[in-house]
Amino acid sequence: MSFYPICAELESFPLDERLAAVTVDDVRRALSSTICSRDDFIALMSPAASSMLEEMAQKASQLTLQNFGRTIHLFTPLYLSNFCTNHCVYCGFNAKNKIPRSQLEVDQLDVEAKAIAATGLKHLLILTGEAPAKASPEYLESCMEVLRKYFPSVSIEIYAMTEDEYARMVKAGVDGLTLYQETYDEALYETLHPRGPKKDFRFRLDAPERGCRAGMRVVNIGALLGLGDWRRDALITAMHADYLMEKYSEVDIAVSLPRMRPHVGEFQPQSIVSDHDMVQFMLALRIYRPRLGITVSTREAPEFRDNILPLGVTKMSAGVSTEVGGHTQNGEKVGQFDISDGRSVDEMCAMLKGHGYQPVFKDWEPIADSYSEDRA
Amino acid sequence: MNSDLFKIGGLELESRLLTGTGKYADDAVIPGVCEASGSQVITVALRRVDFESDTGNVMDCIPKHMQLLPNTSGARTAEEAVRIARLAKAMGCGDWIKIEVISDNKYLLPDGYETAKATEILANEGFVVFPYVNADLYVARSLVDAGAAAVMPLGSPIGTNRGLKTREMVRILIDEIALPIIVDAGIGRPSEACEAMEMGADAVLVNTAIATASDPLMMAKAFGRAVKAGREAYLSGPGARQRQASASSPLTGFLSEG
Amino acid sequence: MVVILNGKEIEVTADLTVLGLLEARGIGTGSVVVEVNREIVPEAAFGETKLNDGDHLEVLRFVGGG
């Protein structure tokens, strides 16, 4: 079984019609549901709900407080490699883009990792482009040997892998998987990914599920908002999260809300998602599934990130660089996307405390030595 | 024509009220109760024949159209439940069985683990299994895996008539478990049966509240109506409750700036 | 010979069948289920099932229950 049939059904779902038909009463009903249905989520995404944002925010804020307290989980991304064989038209690492390419050697990685760990961060997200020959599972395993020394929690945001490969990552100490479908619109997806392994829509769509089966503790999904019909992508993202939550109830499912931002290259997204729309989506998600993790990255501006603290976000990145080796090396490298919020870890912590939030660095300490069994 | 039939165990039932034959002062009331309540499924227990006395046969009081649901009351383990189930089936009244595995004589709470074990064995033998359990999500999931035809969570302990003490947990089962949820045990009043149905339960089983009422026939009728009312309320969707105005400062004011 | 019927020891004639035992007590065969030494005896076999010394018999029927 796979999410694909549901995805296909949702792609031809008369969403615009349904959104237009939503009344204020429908939205209020969704707000008072103990457990929200798909129709409730649609009601929360509607134009009718768009003018009831404050009411939605009050509910979302209450739910976030009940389920997560006044805490924000902090992490940072570390780009290990920007070699890439894909030609994704919206991405700074597109194989066609003439930018300097590099991949961290293990000793360089150690330097980066140390620097990041010195800021207090304990949760790392490692990223690569799609170049399995270079940034291979073996390479990643050797990186994990280094990173495990510094970080109790490491997630990966890399090319889609098979279940066996994910299992190898889990064995190597990876506990989280982040993978964005970019867009759930299969036809659009084809045009956005003209060449390279990422062209395979279905393989990518099923990857989060493979991650769940392979033993990932956290699986983070999302669509790059603005690439396509963002409301439809938002709906399918929510249903994808639901599918995973129901089937793999032992996995912590989270959703990220990346919005298209400027990057190297000429691609223009189908739409720009406004702040208002972005907030509506976040509120709808929080109300729809109160225990869903919600991640907002440094694509977003500092003021925006500060303002959304009570609205449902649970994880934020800090001290970010999207360049390879960007935490220590002062190169004129090219990042994957432009960062809007360049605040350091200390600055983020100060901001959070100022708003009455506690920054959380560590959620758990791995004591099950599943990754050292082989070495015994 | 009823388009909301209760599809269970290969049957299509008009009534979502299951009833029982226990605790009656006089078994002769049972046919009237079946008619007044509209119930189409009735439980019985299996016991040794008492050769010394002639207490009459409860089967003579059960209308022929009723679907029999024997229970495994008395079983303390899965093994005992399986044995009783096979004996019940050998009576030739069908292959429906309600599994009750209770080794707690203080509260009569069911043993979910043994129940799941018995469910798996009996489902594999072709029984239509109705397991009676606590309203526990993990137990319910194991019953789904074991091949049960439904899940029967208790509203409150047997005979206490305390109503839906487990309502929050039952609500979770209704939302999370793909099998029909039949609330059993503890329903003391028609309003409680109505509430269970309004929450989305597929059916309820009521025995004690009817059998021990001072007027079982009228109580049976009341329960029949209550179950119908609750079901219709559920199907028509609850109205949106007006939220109270909140005095806290605006959370979304920042969106209008700029 | 002695058999244990529903937990009680009773004296019965040798060569007694299940059917014979039920008839002697005025029990209709359609209203009970019978187990001999933990094996269910189908109703059709009541007449042929001979009891032996020391057999454990359970004769059960449906009663009121919830």
C-alpha cells in the first residue's frame, strides 16, 4: 500500500469548488471538533476561514500550548555536499547551475561539527544534493561516525532512498528523515524535474513511508509552497501526514512549510504565498492534527518567525548557512537558497526567552546501541 | 427504506440496539422486550444443565427471528473462552460469539490480552467474533489484527450502570479503529445509549438496565428510541457551537501590518 | 460403572450411550451440547457414543446472560 492512490484522488478533487462553498458555520464547526475530519481541514483552508484568522489563531495557540508547552525545538542544517545530478528548475544546486561544487571530507566535517556543537545545538540536519556516487550511503555512514560524537540527534535531508538504505542510515545513528515532495501535482512535478533521479515522482512520494518502516523516529514532510497550486499542495501535505500518522503511529510525523524564496536561477514560482496564507495553513494544520510537529526554517524573515511563535510552530532552525561547510569556512560559496533569518543560536535563544519560550536543544539521548551492534 | 443498516457479521440489521437475557425476574418478559426495543441480536450464556431442577429453557423465550450472540462468560483464560465458544457453536444456532474473559471478580473487568488471543483462534475457525474489552486503543488494534468483527468497549464496569465513564477513550476508538464499535456494559439509561450513538458508536448492548427496570417493556421501548435518536443526531452532524469571545490580545494583528 | 456428569460422580449402567443418559433424565437432545472427555459430541452421534468407566461428561445449554 502507498499514499499514491490517495494523492492521485486528491489531485483531481474539486478543491476550488469545495473551498468556495465553505461557510462561516462550517469553519466554526471545524474549530469546535474534537477530532477534525478532512472536510474540517478544507473548511479551515477556505476563503471563509481566511477572514476568521484570529479565531483560528486562538484555538491553534491553545492547542499548541496544551500539546507542546511554551517550547521551541532548535536545530541547524549542515550541507555536506552540493554535488547534484538533478536538474530541478527551482533549486540553487541544479546540475546546470555553474556554481562551485564541493563535498566535506571527514576531517572538514569534524571541524564544522565541532563549531556547531560549540553553539549548544544538539540536533543536526545533514543535507546533500543527489549524487549517490559521491554522497553515497557509505560516505554518509562515515559522516555519521563523526557526527554521533557531537550530536544525540541527527536527521537527514538527502535524496530519496530505498528502505534498505534508510535502514542503514538508522543503524548508523540517524533518527530523523526530512523529505519534501516539492509538489504533489504529478504533471507539474515532471516539468520541474526534467532530468535526474529525482524525476521519479512515485519513488519520492513513497520514501517517507520507507523511512517509517526502516525505523526513523521522526519523519518530516512538506511541499515547497508556491511551486504549484499551493492550497492543493497544502491539502495533500496534510493528508500525507495523516496517512503516515495513522499507519505508523509510533513515528513522530512533522510538516515543514517551506515557501519559495529567491535563489540562483531564473525560475519563477506559480504563485507567491502571502504571509496571511502561510499563517492560515499553519493554523489549519495545528487545529487539524494537534500533535503534528511544524517546522519553519530560515527562509522566513526574523519578524515573521517571531510572530508565529504562538501559532503552532514547534521546530526552528538557527545559526544557519546553506553553503557547504558554511559554518566555518568563509567562502563565496553559493547556498541552496537565500536565508532571510541569519540569527545565531544565541540570538535565537535570546529572542525565544524574551517571548517567554524555552529553547529545547535535546529531545532524547540514544541509549539503544543499534548502530554499534555490528561493530561488536 | 432504511439506508443506514448496521452491517455486521454478514447481516444487515435495522436496529443498533443489542440486548441480553440476563438478570430477568421473569424470562417470559423477553419476547416483549425484543419487540418493544426493536432489537434483533440477543445474548445468552452457556451453563451446565441442572438435572435436579426444571428451571425452564431461556431459548423458549427468544423469538425465532433474533440473531443469537452466545457469550463466553465464565472463561478466565483464552483457552476457556475458546472451549466455550466451540461448545456454543455446537448448539447449532450460528457462529456468532461474544468473548468475555474475566478473571477479576471484584470489578468484572475484561482481560484484553486473553481476549485478543481467543479472538485470533476463533476468527480463524470461522467464528464471527465480538470481543468485550476495556476501551483501550492498543487492545483494540490487536483485535483488528486478530480478525474480530467488531470491538465492544465497556462504558463502565458490568452491572454498575454508571454510564459512559470511558467516553473519551471510546471516542478515540470510534475515530481510530476501522471495525464497528459497540458500546457494552454500564449503560444505565436511555440518555447514555443516546450519547454513545451520538458520539459515533455503531451500536450499543444493553442488558441490565432493561432487565432490572421496574417496567422492562417500557424501558426497552425507551432504549430503542434513544438509540435511534442518537444515531440520527450523529448522521445529521452536530451544529457549530458558538465560541465565546476571547479577551486575549490579537495573535494575528501582525499580518495586517505592511 | 461410574462417570462424572457435570462435575458429579454418578452410577450408570455399562454400555450406556449419551442419548440414553439424556433420555433417562428427560433432556431434549436439541437443547443441549455435550462434551465427553473434552471432545464435543455432535448431536447426530449421541446414539452411537458409548460411555466408559471414568468418562467426564459435560452437558450444557444456553441460559440467560448479558
